[in-house]
Amino acid sequence: MDLAADTTGFLSSIWVYLLGGGFVMVSALIPPVPSTTVFVALGAVAELDGGPRALPLVLAMLTGAVAGDLLTYWLTKLMGATRWGSASGPRRDRAVEAATRRLRSRPYMFMLTSRFIPLGRLSSNIAAIAAKYPLRSFTAFSAVSGIIWSLYSVGIGMLTQQWPEISTQLAVVLAIVFSLILGWLIGKVSSWLLDRKNAKDAPSLAP
């Protein structure tokens, strides 16, 4: 694979890290903004001649993830869970209710897998306020889940470089498709496990 088509040198410049991290930060507030797919695509060309470096990509995504989570945390605390957000509405309300149950039931597992659940990142951040999580604990959760998310995204992209005789463009497409399928599976399995525990605990809470 080669990056001969990139005649601007953008992929090897500092701007790719700044803009990529910016996308991840904004996606915490506006879920439709791409985040995982951006870094999966960049991972597919990482360490190639003229491409970005892998470690700075991971650090850029991690920084954007933690910054976006903290921004969501403070905005939710300042304005309330129902007064702001591009994804407001019944779907987000249901996502926040489910996130609150899952967070109280299995906080560690939920915070580590919430990035793979639809609306999981936004709803988990809002749920942390509802569950009265202190900032220190929330930041620790954000950092650990951000590390896993960043390694996953860049790593999936870099795996496609091991497939011989494919073009850079095809490698990027395959990496994105594979990451979406795998992320969907992780989200489904983690949601099932979390809701299964909630269902088991429900009878014991009944009067």
C-alpha cells in the first residue's frame, strides 16, 4: 500500500491529529459526528510512508475522548440532563434510563463498553451525573475506556495492512466495515450481559 495520492502531506502533518482529536471531542456532544471511523481509517494508513504515526493517533483520540467526556459532564451538571443536546428526545431518554441502570449495576463493565453501544457515550456521561459519580471517578473511567477505545480503533485499521495485495483505499474501507461489525457485536453482547444482570436483580428488589 502507498499514499502517493496524498500530495498535500496532510496525513503526515500535525493537523491530522488535531482535527481527529477534535472530531472525537465534538462527538461526545453530537453523536452523529464520526469518531471511531475517522481513527480506523487513519489507522489503516498509519506508519506507511507519508502517513500518520500510530502512537500520536492513539494519544490524539484519547485526548479528544477525555476532553469530550469532561465537557459533557460539566455541561450536563450545569444545564441539566434534559435541557441540551443534539440527540434529545424519546430515544435519548430511553438510552439514558438504560445507561443509568447499567451504570449502577456494573459500572466498570458499562463504562468500558459504552463506546460500542448506540448513544452509549453520551448517555453514559449523562448517567454518571444522575448516579452522582464524583469527577475523579468519572475521569478515571473516561481515561481507561478512552485508552481501550483508541487502541481498538487505530489497531483495527492497522490490521488491514497485514492483508497482502490490496490498495490503500480498499484497506480503509475494509477496516471501517470490519470495525463497525465488530463494534456492533461488542455493543450487543455487552448490552445483553448488563441487562441480564438487571433482570436477575429485579425480583430481589420487588416488595
